[in-house]
Amino acid sequence: MYAAADGSRLRFPFLDSESNEPVRPETPGSRLPLSWDDEADGAIRITNPTPA
């Protein structure tokens, strides 16, 4: 579960510990991906991808 500054809450499925494949929220609306953080061992990261 992630709570944003605007009050929205995102519910993510569990991350696969064997894969670095990001997951998307199960809740409708935001499509921010959740993935394992490559820089901090055991940490997770939510990113806001910008269109190219």
C-alpha cells in the first residue's frame, strides 16, 4: 500500500523476489510501477516514468 501526497492510495501485488520485473497497482487510476531498488539492498522503489 502506498499513500500519495494528494490522498490517493495505491495497492500493489507482491513483488517476485527472483525477478526485477516491475508491477503496477491493482487499484484503478495511477500506473506508477513498483520494483526492487538496484541501489539499496532489499528496498523497493516507485517511479514516475516520463513520456519520451
